[in-house]
Amino acid sequence: MTSQKTPQTMKPATAAKKLGVYLGATPPEFQDGVVSRDELNALQAEPPEWLRELRRNGPHPRQVVAAKLGISIGGLTRAGFTDPLTTAEIDELKAGNPDWLVRERETQAEFRQETQRLKEKAAEPPKPAPAPAKTKRRGPRSGPKGR
């Protein structure tokens, strides 16, 4: 007796994250149901107009906003951005290039360099440990001579 496999499903929030879109901007039928793995694959392969429009103009979720600005999600939070932004708002920030954005990009660049340095260091073969210093061995101690 074989059991019939049930399709793998996910919550709309998970599917939206995998699609790189803000859940609150998706159609109600997407938000209210569950999404199967096959449906997700179909949406990725042949995105409907609403999905293409969201990807093009937003509003975008924080991870997409951070990537488009070249900073971390933490950098967005430090700058006070907690809500999704549209493509136009992101372009406006890029054009204005405020001081906080410059600092966060520098921080992100330093983080990437350090991550790369650590990755390269981990890939290097370990250096052999130095040999312990040799000491002269003395024979067994005997009492003073001539006593």
C-alpha cells in the first residue's frame, strides 16, 4: 500500500520572501492562501503582471531595499527606515547620497573585506607549529664529589 504524497506548501509570507516581494503589496488571493512548491516554481518561471510590477516598482521588502542601496538591513534600521520603499524612493536616496548612506556603504564594504580575508585565511593550509626548543639533558644527580 503506497501513500499519496501531499504537495509541499508554505505560508504566503515565506513565498513572498522567496519571490523577493513585500507581502502587504501582493493580491489578497496570494495573501490569504497557501502556496505549493509547484505554484512558487510557476510564479518564478512565468511571473504574472502583478509580480513583475512589484519587482519593478515596489514597494520592496527591507532585504531588497538594503541590497539595492548596497548596505545591510541593520544599516537601514540605524537610519530609521523600517517600512518598505518603492523603487522611486530608493532612486531618490541614491541620488541624494546622504551622509548616513555613505557611512553605511563604507561599513558594508569593510565587512565584506574582512569576511573575504577570513575566508582566505581559513582556506590557507595551516602553518606547522615550531619545534620545541631542545634542552641539554643532565644525567642523574649524584652527591658532591669528594665527600
